Amino acid sequence: MNSLYKQFVTAALTTLFISTLIGFLIVNTYYTDVTKHNTDEQLVEIAYHVVDFLENTPLSTEAVFEYLDSVALLGYQIHLDNFEGDTYVFGEPFNSSHPLSDSAKEIVQGGEVYHGVRHLKNGMFSHFDNELRNTVGVPYHKGETAYGLYIRASNDTVTTDFHKLLIVFLLIIAVVNVLGMLLLARHMTKSISYLTEATKQIAVENYNYHLHISRKDEIGQLASSFHLMQIKLRHNDLARKTFISNVSHDYQSPLMSIQGYAQLLKSPVIDDSERMEYAAIIEKETQRLSNLTNQLLVVTSLDQESYPMTYTDLQLDLQIKEVIRKYWWRIEEANIDVSYILPSTTIYGDKKLLENIWDNLLTNAVKYNKPGGLIDVSIVPLGKSVEVIFRDTGIGVEEEDLPYIFDKFYRVDPSRPKEGTGLGLSIVKQIVDLHQGTVEVESTPGVGTKFKVRLPLSRSIKS
Ligand code: ADP
């Protein structure tokens, strides 16, 4: 695998190489076009100074040599040629690999200037070539004798301490840059490796894997988004497991009792009244399973990210009256009195879902009521919203249980002999939320309970 780290290092080194190459080419062009010409001119000027002095000052040959020695000590290499085979060198000797060409001698012998520095084509480092051809030459006459005086600045003069410091400086920059790049690459890829490991752990459902990334850059943001996702997945996983365990338990107990009573029914020794009693229990448990399945269907469909709501204008008062009518037989059976004040109210909402709210609130008010108890249903218009109140005189809910009654599968006392799934009020809450409404509960144990559902309206209220 071509790892990110390798790509990073390759990119860093390639960048360094390319920048060096470009720098080298630019400097070389500048050197050939400008520096060489300037150096050549300066050397010609110096050579003429020396020759002027020597030609205008009557000096013995020894004194001339001494003078040229002194000039050489100032940082030059001088070559003196009398064109008859005699040559003299002052200062550091020249490399003998490239002797002075005949043309170079002829130019000077003819009284012209030899521009060896300017014309030498030997790449960038020709500046440092310690050769005779890398000099400038001027004619010099001592008495009747003609000489050629060739001069160049010695490499010690060309390479000053400043140049050496500059090279060290550039090398340090290059090394530190490369090391910095390597460290940065390691730092970046390390975080990405952590993230990769974390995703692998998520894939095997380990939602507790701790991500060791605390950075403030984009990778840090990615890590914190990942952490949020991890928390959400952990939460969902827990919710899923709890849901499955609750559902299995809620299915298991009616199934067990159906199985038990069905076995009893097979017994030849039971009488008719017992048979009827067992059949009634089986029927009740089957009904419970059917209710549970229906409510689970509603819960799972409401749980979906975007429930497809079907909004219509509907008559809220008529809808509630219809629900009361539907359960009339049950209300009468439980010997409960129902009163209502339901002014005509048009609301914009999902008809089926809203019906579910009133269905659950009314059946609870019946279920948790006392024989001879009361149920009062009312619609209170509040301008842009409406409040629907279900009040009963039932057994009520203890204060410590109130915060949980809207949770899925929460039943105040599961051992109470009332049938139920613990899903009804969670469905109510979900539907109210989907309609951007609120639901509140007030209850006094032994006295009764009041549910207040507030929903926004989109049409006017007629009374
Ligand atoms: P269930 O299927 O058990 O009725 P719900 O979600 O509808 O589930 O209600 C949750 C719990 O809240 C019930 O178990 C019950 O104890 C309590 N509860 C709901 N409505 C009433 C009420 N009107 N009076 C008293 N207790 C209630």
C-alpha cells in the first residue's frame, strides 16, 4: 500500500529537489549572463592598473616580481608570459590540465585583451576553475620585451567567509525543512491511523473505543464529529437492545399464558365454567398481543427519520367525539361518566396520527379510572393554538413516576392487573412532537390525572 506517510515524504523530497533544481538553473543563468561579465571587467581593470603602474615606474625585474608577488598576496593568481617560452606564476599555482591556448596568447600579443573569464563555458562552477584559460590577459611591455599578464581572483578570494556561512545556513534550512515535513507527516498520518482503527472498532460494534485525538484543526473536527457519531451509535445500539429485550419480554408473557391455558383446555377433567374462563384468558392475551403489534408498528414507523406526514384540515371536535363513541361500550362497562366541552375546531394535522393521541388518552383514562369515576374532555381555544384536556378521577400517578410515563415501555407498576404495553404515552409524545406541540401531565395519586395537549392551529376556531 502506498501509505499517506510515504506520499508525504516523497512529496517533501521532490519539492526540495525541484526547488533546488530551479534555484540552480536561475542562479546559473544569472551567473552566465551577468556575474561572469562583471568579474571579467573588474579583472581587466585591475590588470590594467597593475600594468600601468609597472610600465610607468622604472623598476628592476626583481622589483617587478616582488610587486606582482604582493598583488598576488591580495588574493590573485598572476601568470606572466613573455611569449618566448618563459612563464612566471605569482600566488597559488594554476592547474596544469588546461594550459593557455595559442589563441589566448596571440590576442594579448596583438595588443588586445583576453577575456577568458567571460568566455569560459564550463557550467556553473567555472567561476572556481583554477585554470589559466579562466583568466583575463592584458599586454605588458618592459622595455623591449612584450609580456602577457594573465590574472584571476584566487578561489580563497572568491569564496569568502560569508559564502561559507550562507551555504551552511541554506543546508540547515533544507535539513530542518525536511525533518519538519517528516514530523508533520507522522503527526498527520498518526491521527488518521487512529481514526481508521476507530472505524474498524465501530464496524465490530465496539462503540466504547476511545479516540486519542485532541487537535483543533480539520482532523480534530473530523475526530469530534466521529466521536459524536460514536455516542449516537452507542445510544442507538443500547436503545435497540433494550427495545428488543422489552418486546421479547412483552411477547413472551402472553404467549406463555396462552400456551399454559391452551394445555389446560385440553384436559378432559375441566368443567364448562373453567373452559369458558380459560378461553376468555386466551382471548384477552391474544388481544394484548394484537394491541402490542399495532403499537409497535406505530412506534417503529414514527421512529423513522422522516415520517411521511399527511396534513389535512380536520374537525378536531368531531374526531374526539368519534373516539369517545368508539369506546362507549367500554366506558359504560366500566361504569364511568364522560362529559365534554368540544367547540368546533379546525386544525391542520395528520388525521390518523392525531386520532392515535385521543385514542390512547381516552383508553388510559378508562383503564386507570375507578368504578363510578369521571372523565372530562375539553377543547380550549388559545388563539393560534388549541389545548385539548383529558381529565379523569382515576388512580393517578406517583410524583416520582411522572417524568418517565412518556418513555417507551414504561409502566408505573407492571404488576397492576391492567393490560398495557407501556407504549401508548410514548406514541402520544412522538405524535405531539411531530405536530410541533407539547404535552403535559398533572396527577394526584388516588384523586386523578390531567393530560394537556397543546397543538398549533392553522385555521380559525369557531365556537
Ligand atoms: P400502558 O400501555 O401501560 O397504558 P402508557 O404509555 O399508555 O402505557 O402509560 C404509561 C403508564 O402511565 C401506565 O402504565 C400507567 O401506569 C400510567 N398512566 C397513563 N395514563 C394514566 C392515567 N390516566 N391515570 C393513571 N395512570 C396513567
